[in-house]
Amino acid sequence: MSKSRNRQLAKQHARRQAERRAQQRRRNTAIAVAGVVAVLGIGFAAWALWPFGDDATPPTASGPTGPTATTGSTGPTGPTGEPGEQIGTVEPTAGPEEVACGGEVPKGAMDPKPQFAAPAKVIEKSQTYVATLQTSCGDIVIELLDDRAPKTVNSFVFLAREGFFDGQRIHRIDESIDVLQGGDPTGTGGGGPGYTIPDELTGEESYAAGTFAMANAGPDTGGSQFFIITGVDGHALDDQAAWTIFGTIVEGLDVAERIQGIPISDPEAAAAGDLTGQQPSQAVYIERVTIDTK
């Protein structure tokens, strides 16, 4: 890419950030009113489902792993049980009837999904791990960065090998920050694996297109929900550097971009701050996640 093109993209990105800041200022009055409702418990329940809010502002309540998804959790070690032991199940919610890209609903998509105690170590330093997300719209191949985020990669590899992600849906598309989000067994934005994992941050995170990162509800609250950055607006998250980067897309970024282009279910609700409106209008399934080594 030429230097002039880079400068052009940077200027476009700066304009978008300025526009979003102006939009946020206009929303402040409405948000203040919503805060009164939140005190009554209504707003808290809505924010508890998401890792970061409108205009990439992280919520102060809980996020993707969610308080209900991690009930009984004691932090990074997870709930009582042998390492990696299944400790229960959660029920998935039904997605839209229409499946994106001409796909089909995977077998077992509505079966109860397992919950686990935090796993023991399953990865080896001598190996490089590659995850393939087989989605309704094609494959996304991700090289996992175990040298940078070993605990996060270990958890992801464990869950993938247990079939945890198979039959789940991409439950969030955020056009303002070029984000696709998945990894929730309930499909609501409030589910997790049954345990939490600590952040693995450098303070210099850069959320470029192709980044594979862990969603969270605040410090050390990661679980199974991940997000993919599909474009330059992901850099709106750079100043916060709050989400562990544990992979990079090596094939299939075009697939992620295609998914990003699917309309969301309720743009007006999403614009008003109801992030459940960011559910895709067509179901995008993660049919299977496989792990290879090289």
C-alpha cells in the first residue's frame, strides 16, 4: 500500500473518530436518563451482555462472559472441579430462520452446551497452533499466538477440542469498530465457558484488520467470547488496549469481511444504545472449530 494511501486512510479514520465523539456528546443526555433506569436494574441487565459499548466505550458492568454465565466462578481457576471437568450445561437461543451465505443450521446447534472448570495446560511450547473456524460463509484460518498469550490460547485450544464452539453463532456485528463477535454458547452475548481467564496485555495492543482477540467485561474476565477485526475502524480500540490479542487471521479475512456486510437485526435500536440490535439479521453459524499444529 502506498504512503499516500496510508495517509488517506489515516485521515478518514480520524474523521470517523471525530464524528463518533460528536455523536457521543449528543447522546450524553439520553445516557444520563438511561442511567437512572440502570439503577433500578434494567440498564445493568442490558450492559451485562457486551464487552464494549457504543463507540467502543467499555461498560462498567459485566460483559460477554457475563455474571450469569460465570455463576460459581472464582476467577482464573474457575469453579470447583477437576481441571477441564464438565460442570454443567447452558441452553442456546434460536437464531434467525434464514442462514447467511446459503448455509444450513448445523446438527446439534440447539443441543445444551457444556460448561467447564478451568483447564489444565494442553498446549506445548514446541508447537504453533492454527485454528480453523468453519462458518456458514466459509473458513477463517487463524494462527494462535501462544508466545504472546499462552493462557488464552490454552483455553481456546481446550474448548475447541471439546467441541465447545461447534454449532454456535456469530452473535454481534459492530459496524462502527469493524467487529465480529462470537464464542457465546447461549447466542445472547451473555454466555461463557464456565470459568474466567486473566488478561495477557502488553499495553501496546493494536487492533488491525485480521486481529483475533478475547472479549471481556473488565480486567481479568475473559472466557470464550472472541472478536475478529475486519477493517481499519478496529483501531478505535487502540487507545484502550484492554483486550488480549491471541491470534491473527492468515486466510479467510475476505470471509470475515463478507460476514461483516450482513445487515444487523435492528439498526435503530443499536444506534440508540440497545446493543442487542447488533445481532445479525441472518444466522452465521460456527459449524466447527478445528485445531492443527505446525
